[in-house]
Amino acid sequence: MVRVRFAPSPTGYLHVGGARTALFNWMFARKEKGAFILRIEDTDISRSSRDFEKAIMDALKWCGIDWDEGPDVGGPYGPYRQSERVEKGIYERYARQLVEMKKAYYVVYDLEDKEKEIGRFYEYPEDFVHKGHDITIKFKIPKGETTFDDLLKGPLKFDNSSFEDFVIIKSNGFPTYNFAVVIDDHLMNVTHVFRGEDHLSNTPKQIMLYDSFGWDHPVFMHIPLILGPDRSPLSKRHGATSVDHFRKEGYLSRALVNYLALLGWKVEGDEVFLIEEKLRDFKPSDISNKGVIFDHKKLEWLNGKHMRSMEIEDLIDRFKEWLSLAEREDVIREMEKDREYTSNVMKICREKVNTLKQLLEISEPFFNDEFPYEEEYIERYLKKEFSKKVLEVTYQGLSSLSEWSIEAIEKLLRDLASSGIASKKNFFQTVRGAVTGKLVTPGLFETIHVLGKKKTLERLGRTMERSA
């Protein structure tokens, strides 16, 4: 059975590159009806944080990436944690085996110069320990070559003489990355390791360890990194890169996952899809061996496409979740007063925006009768001589309108705008700002229709009091 894992270090928020790696592993496991394992590699105790661990897990869940097993019993699975496995003596036990086979050895360091080796032993150097010396265990690089077939890069060969003996157990008793990952992957029966190509230099060392124990190693695939516009690995210098950032900026999880899947994976058909729809088509061999550039504009475009294609009730639920994250419970309360009204607001507002953050900006006047007026509206329209007359005739016309339909509202306003009170642009923009406080809104006629007669007239009356 296929068994894959995602093994982040909890030293920061989940990077979109890490999320893509997790996604490809998850898709492979789901397609093959295998297992997807989450393992937290927290042996760097000075930098690891449970807060970051939680943030990573929350980001994975938000993306819809769930894992299948863990050490917890009687509830949702927690992740495996290397720190907890250290406490069980798992890594030390296997390191001692290598020492016994003379494939690793103890190293004693000088008391003053912690980097200076003063002795190497195949027996545990207790006398030195009692004197306070730091002790590590180092793996002895075997002679010869290390070879393996990478699913993307094909056959690879490394001359072992280009590597130096390396530490597998640090002086604090914690394993190093290359050692812990081999022990864990073997004990967890991991069959495939899909990870970023920045790990490629680690793979020969890990295969040497597998060979030293006489174990079969997993199938490896090293995926090209996501790049910034300058074609260097995507990092903070290119802007925010965490899943958490895009979530807070109002991106839908389905859109971010859709975009991450497109970064290097050849997908047949429409670029806009739900990831569940593509699972049956996923093949690791279809992943490109070339670096791909992260395009923020493409992501935003995709997000807008998803917002406009999803069921309106689903959009409302996702919007409310984001509003809660943004601590805008005031808007949520207004939305919940009239579900039909809220639905109509979302239908016209989503046509103009690409993110939930933008959706808030454009829809907020619909849920707040005491909205502020944009300064540009005040200066360019409300302070002009024509504004009062425009608002008066619009108020009178809409008051007497017997049929409150988009068509009737449009005919009335177009007729009034052609009367010569002001240019058509000035007329429409004066009315637009009067009912929303903004100059960029959904269609004016649709906006007035959704607001309803009572609310529209109240807003026109309020604005008339401020006009020139």
C-alpha cells in the first residue's frame, strides 16, 4: 500500500511551497487509496514552537489536506512528533546499532573549544562524559558510490568521497535531520518521499544510512521549487508567502489549492477546478521538472473565478468565516438579519471583486446605513453645484416609481441623466456615492434595486443634507 508523509519543521508558518508538497503527497495517497501521514520534525528545540505547529496544522486543514493516522487514540489524530520519539529512545537505539556495527562512532569534543574533536570511540566514552565533555555520534561514510532513481530526474549517482562523516546524534541527545528522517520513514513504512529539490543534497546521505541498516529505501521524487519573479526560490523578499497570509487576505482555500496544483502539474482541461475533481487524473510523472514562478495576479484571477462560480450560499458561509477571522462580527450580525437580502448583495458584489477582502470593501455599505463618504466623492461630486439638484430629482423620481425593478430603475435614471442637469457621468456618480458612499460599486441600477426603495430614499435624503 502507498504510504506517504508530509514532515514540516514547526519553525514558522506553512509556506506555499510546503503546502504544494503536502498537496501532491495527499493527492497521490488519495488516488492510490493509501495513507497520508503528518510528522512534525521538531528536533531543533531552540527554534521549534507548538504555536507554529498548530498554525501549520490549521493551514493544512483549511486547505482540505487531512491526515490518516497518528499516536493519539480516541479522537482526531494528532501528528507524530520527533521530540516525543526522542523520549522513547528510538533514535539512540538505532544509532547504537550502527556503532556496534562500526558504521558510526562516538566523538568527544574539547571542553573549551566545542567544535574541536579530541577523540573517536566505538565504546561509549563514560569517563569523558563524567568530566563534562560534549559527545556526539557520527556516521562513517562508506567507500564507493551511492545511486538511486528519482521519479522526475531519473538515475542519479554520487561519489561518496565527496561527503564527510556527519553527526547523527547531537550532544543534547536529539537526532539530526538526516538520521531521524530515515528511522521514521522506515518504521512508518513510507513507500514514497515527494519533497522539494532543495532536499536533493540530503538524499545520498539518507540512502547510505538505509544501506547501512540493510533496509530498502522509499521511492524519491524531488520537485522543483516555486520561484519568485526573479527566478530565485520564493521567499519573504518577494512578499508574504505563507498560507496563513493568503487566508487572511481573503483567498478561498479551494482557489489556493487549485493554483498550487497548477504550479508544475500538467492538468488537462479547464484551469479552474476543485481538487477533488482531479484526483483520478493525478500522476507524479506529470509533474514538471522545471521551476515555476508564483504569479499573484493569476492566483487572484483564479480566486475570482471560484467566487463567481460557487453556490451563493456557500460563498456566504465562506465570507462569514473570513469575517470572523478578520474580527468583523458587526458585518456578520447585519448579514444574518435578512438572508435573502444578503444573498442578493453577494450576487451583485461578487461580480466586481476577486477576494473576500475586496468583497467586504464593496459590500460593506449594504450592511451599514451610517457609511462614510469617500473623500474623492465629496470633493468631485457632493461639493459641486449640480449635486443637490441631481439628488432632488432622483429622490422625487424614485419616490413615485410604481415598479421597483432593475429595468424601471434604469429607465428612470437614464431619462433623468439626459435632462441636462449634469453630464451623465456626473449624474450617475453623484447618485452612486449618495447611496453607497463609494465611487466604485456594483452596477448602479442593481445596487438601488437590491437596497430597496425605503433604504435608497433614506440614503438619498441623508446625502441631500450634505450636498452643496
